[in-house]
Amino acid sequence: MAPHARQVIEEIERLAPPELAEDWDNCGLQVGDPDSAVSRVLVALTPLPEVFDEAEETGADFLLLHHPLLFRPLKNLDTSGYPGDLVARAVRAGLTVYAAHTSYDAAPGGVSEALAESLGLRGPLEVLSPRGALRKLVVFVPEERADGVAEALAGEGAGVIGDYTHCTFRAPGTGTFLGGESTSPAVGERGRLERVPEVRLETVVPAHLARRAVEAAKAAHPYEEVALDLYPVDGRPQNCGYGRVGHLPEPLSPEELRDHVSEALGFPARLVCRAGEERIERVAVLGGSGGGFIREAAAAGAEAYVTGDLDYHDALLAESLGLAAIDAGHAPTELPALDPLARRLEKASGVPAAASRVRR
């Protein structure tokens, strides 16, 4: 049986967690029935009529967009023009439409990471502007079951510190409980105060993975009622945020870097300021509209910044900070993310997925 849209959405949200989206954004299901069957996914950048044409031609019944079709609340749905015409078209065709915008911009392996890889930047890549939050998850579990719970937590992305995984801390103690008449204790008997050797098992987990980690801990735990705590801690999750910073394989002049960007992306890039004669090695990139992150790029020690939608004042700011700046266009800097997203989604969901041929 073909999976339902809600199952495909669950896998999308593992790749592009909604919790990482900005409050002003509108990620998520845009049009469609979550219980509808899905046989093919088309991954596209922008909701355009030609994208909907392609979905019809290829038999795709699920459209995964980067830019939302519905960005702001609608007071009415005028189907004579955008976006109402495309909403109506999706409804008539039974097409499910989902948007992963800033949720995928900020996700590990997301838009800017794909851009950095397209330009051949060498790592380890650094996040330019981190996003997300961390939680401390504490579970109290019988000692003999602690390894199983820890493994379940690691399977949901908990316990990552730098290049280390499966990081936990364990302290022994005694758990007490008295089960009521309706209980079925895994240890001891109902109606009797029990004292059980237990372990306080604690680990860190990205906030956007906390719900799944809690569910995994409960599923692996032997008790019917699980004692656990979840609370915020300082720090950011690994690889979550906008932009990436890395190094070129060899130093380039600003003009050579512009030409390299143009060739790698297949679109003409514009050098908006060169800011010096030094050859460039350390480069910051951000897919989409990145004018608001120029200061972060300079603070990260980048010698050049590649993004889209740079205006006159952005160029002046970059020049004043000693940063060469290249405007490679909004869509061209985001398009490299489509193919990897389609491949990852197909592998995770088992549903055929392909990137759109529409290049805008």
C-alpha cells in the first residue's frame, strides 16, 4: 500500500524540523488531506504554474516546496490569481502541498550546507548563525535496562556533544513507588511500597528532537509509568542554523571566486565589493536572501561572503568590514539543496522523489 501523506510529512519533518522555523514563516502542510495516498513526490523551490504542470506530467501527487505557497493569512481565496489559482489547482488535482522553508534553511544538511558543498568548500563546516535550543533529558530506570534506554535515546539524536555520540551520565540511587489497585508494576507488587535500585540517566537533546526522544525513552522503559525530567540548558544543537563557513581548496582572487561561483551554480554571479587585494581562502555562504548576516560573516573570520539579494547598502557594509561580497542570486543559491533533499526523502520514506526541472 502507498504511504499516506502524513507519513511522508513525518519524514520531511525529521529532515526539516518545524521547531527550527522562524515565527514569521509558514512551514508545514499548505494544501491537501494528510490521509491521502502518496505515490510520487516532486521537490521544488518556488510555487509556480510550471511546477504544477510538471507535477501533473510526472504523476507526482505530493509537492514539497521550499518557498511557501501560503505565506500570510488569507481573508479570501480569489482563484483568478496567485496564490488562489494554485491552491484551487492543487485541490482539483488532489495534490498535497507542503512547505519546508526556514525549517530546512536551519536544519542539519540543509540549504546552506548544500551550497557550501556545491562550491567545494572544505570542512569541517561551521554554522554561520546558529539556531535551535538544547534540553537536558533525565530518566530514572532500573540499572539493568539503562543501556537499552540510552540506546533508544541515541537513536533519536540525543547525546551528541561535538564529534561524540551516545553521551550520557549515570548515577545510582533508589526508586520508591506504591502501585494502586489498577496498576501492573514491572517490579514488585501493587499495594506494597517498593524500593528498587535505579540509575539516574541524563543526556542532552536538541529541543526539536525532544518529543521523539521522550517517546523513545518511554517505549524502551520497563515501567508503565516513566519518571523523567526535561528542562532547558544553555547551548545550541549541532549543525543547526543559517549559513556555513569553510575553506576553498585553493586561494582565489575575488574575481576568480565570482567566476567559480558562477560556474558551480550555473548562473552569473555579481561581485558587489572586493574589499582588498588579498587572495581569499575562508568563505561564508548562505542560501537565499542573506543581506542580514554580513556582520556574522565578518565576525566568523570569512574573507568573502556568498549569498543572494545583496543591495547597495549591504555592499557598503561588507566593504567597511573588509569582506568581499558576491551576490549569486536568491534562487541559484538555494537550488543545490533540492536534489539532496529529494534523495534523502526517498530513502527515508520509500516514496519515489525527484527535484523539479524548474530552475527558479
